[in-house]
Amino acid sequence: MCSNDGLGGLSSGMSSDDDVDTLARLVADAEGVSDAARAVQIQEVRVLAAAGVLAEKQAAGASEKVKAREMALRGIAAELAGVFVATDRTVQRRIDEARDLVENYPVTMAAWEAGRIVRGHVRVIQETGCLVPAEERAEFERVAIERCEGETPNRVRDALRMIAERMHPRSFTERHEEAAAGRCVRVQAGADGMSDLIATLPTVIADGIVDRLTRQAREIINVRQQADAAGVDASGAGARADARSARADANGGGRDADATICDGSSFVDDDRTIDQVRADVLSELLLAGTPALDPTATGDGDGTLGAIRAHVQVAVSALTLMGQDEGPADLAGRSPIDAATARELAGNATSWDRLLTHPVTGTVLECDTYRPTAAMVRLLRARDRHCRFPGCGRPAIRCEVDHTIAASDGGATHVCNLANLCKRHHDVKHHTRWRVRQLRGGRLVWTSPTGRVYRDDAPPPLVAFTTTDPPAPERPPF
């Protein structure tokens, strides 16, 4: 679960109080710079949008209006390209984006100008809002801006995509079925004898493939590091001889056994990165059905690579499981998935968890399962969804469970004293002056080294029950 957690102590090289004061002044300066940058960004968008309007005005009345507008836009973009030190194609694309933002997202522009959101939020709203019909876009903007306030753009992207999907006139399942019909694998030739193998697949399948490849690659690298460590001692010779003997035993004492592991792939010169190992494992899986290099098949490994299966975390409403709702389910940390895929995953799962959520706020209150020994971890994953450090969006299934108050200091191993933190921010909590308190409902209150306070609420699930008003009783006939 976790170790060396809790409030922790400061390292010997920690900053002095004078350094903290200096950092506080820098933060204040950064706030001023941020405000000035926002004003400049907004002015740039309005200038580019005005350039698009001018191009359309120049083309008005032309016999070939479409071509005339394109030529006018190219000329204006070429003029502005010299100012922005960019290509005219890039400027032309930015003009189209700016005009779309100014004309079709006025509520977003107003919130940006008021400082309620930042440029990153604007991009996410514009990217996801294209799914929403024009007549519902204002309502989408209003809801989206409320979700953006106080959160980083990377955290709200999935929520905004889910909101936009629900506002689409066609169901997500219907559109997914059409898109899935176009699934394919293709090769795109590249330079130096290399090519890109591109598979267009349903998101849940693609995410599961990457997850399995990553964990298999990490297992290979871990075993390689253990082998390297076993091959070096104070003198070097004895342990290397033992390592050669171990490799010979693993290979049945073959002629080249002292330099190979089972399949002839040497660990001696194996310095592949995790990306390279992932690519090699993918190739071997597709060509041979299972990785040819499987160092965990013998010895004290965690198990054979072939036994590793992909893990994905999906939240789906009970109504969708029963077939009464075709709304999308949520693949945590990724994107919506269609209802049919969610039902298939739930039907094939060896276990699944039921979440009890608050009918108003949507906060996860309880989680039950057939495996109570792991229920606490699952509840925390369901409640937190991602790393609980301010602004971090790393999925909870990739995080570590941390005691807010260290167990060594009397902190209880209970959900009210536990939260998911990624490795990076787990270290920040232990080894810097950042401090955190956990309040009721999984709310974390972080205090920075300069004394700034950041509140991080447990995010509500993107899929949950909603209540509707009961129908009015019918009047009895007279």
C-alpha cells in the first residue's frame, strides 16, 4: 500500500525562511505576469478574428465567393505572418480558430476576460463544444465554465467531453457503432527502413493494449536490473560467474547459455528504453502470440508475461447496465466509451464494485464488493479518480495510497485518512514544506511553502444516478 508516508520531515537541504519570502515575492510577480499575459492573449484572438471578418468583407459580392474569400484570407494571413513570425498557413488556421471562438463562444470569451478561466480552459471548451448543437452551446458554455473554475484544464477535459456527449442529438452508442465499423490497421512508411503501424481501435481496447505492454515492459526491465545487480560484487568476478551459471541453468546448459536468457536475447548488452521494450513486446506478441523473451518464466519472478492482463477502470450507471440508458460510460483518465462495450466489460469482469453516491453532489459515499479485503483501495480509487495534489490528473490506478497523517504518528488506516497521490507528488508531500489536511468527505486542504491554501475536493463521478420530479397524480374522473 504505502510506506514512509505522512507529514514527514524536512531534508537537510531545505530552503531557509528567507528563501520562502523570496518565493512569495516571485509568486506575486507571477500573478501580475499572468494577468498581463491573459490580456495580451485576448487581444490577439480579437485581432485575428477581425482579420477573418475583413477577409469575408473583401470577398463580398465576388462571383466566386468561396474562392475569393480564400484568396483574401491568404493575403491577410501572409501579411500577419511577418508580424507573428509564423507561416501564413499557421496564421490562417489561427484566424479561423479565433473567429470561431469570438463568434460561437461569447460566454467563454467573457469568462476569460473576467479572469474566471485561463487560455487552457478556453481551448478545452472550444475543442469539446464542437459536438454540441448551436442552440445548446450557450448552456454548454455555462456548465463548462462552472466546471473549469478552480481546476486545471487537464482535469476538466474528460468532464467537459462527457457533458458535450450528453448534449449531442444522437446517442454516443449509435455514433460509436458507426465509428467502430471503420476500425483498421495500416502501415505508414517512414524513413531509414522504419514504418508506423497504426491501429484505429475502440478507445477501451487501445488503452488496455498500452496498459498491458507497459506493465510487461516494466517487468522485463526490473528483471534485467536484478540480473545486472547480481553480476557485480566487490571484486566483480565471483558474482559474474554465478550469474553465468544461473543463465546456463536457465537455458539447460547450452553452448551459449552463459550469454543468453532462454531465447537467445542477451541481458549483457540490453540497454533498451521502456519505449523500445514496449515496441519489441508488441512485435513479438503479434508475430508469435506471446513474448519470446520472458525472464519471469523461471526463477522468483512475479509470473509469466503471458499471464499479465490489461486493467481498465470503468464507471457505468446501473440503468446503462440494465439496457435502459444508452448514455456513455466513463473510462477513468481517458474518455467516454459506448454503453455496449461497458456492458460487455461488466459481464466478463470477475468482480465489480457498486458505488453509492450522494443524490445532489454526486460524491462517492460507499463502495461494496465481494472482496472486502481490497474494498478500501477500490473506494479510494472511485472517490479520488486521480492524484489529489492540486492540478494533477494522473489516474488513481497509477497512484500510491498515502496516509494523510502518517501511521507512525497515529494516523488511522481508514478512508478518512487516505488519499491517492502519484509518485511525484507523494515525494513532494514528504520531502518539501507542502502540508495537507484531510476534511470530511475526502476534501484535502493543501498549504504551500509560502502559506497559500489550495482546496482539492473529491471529484464527483462523471456517471451517476440523477433524480427527476415524479409525475403529477392523475385526477379521478367525475
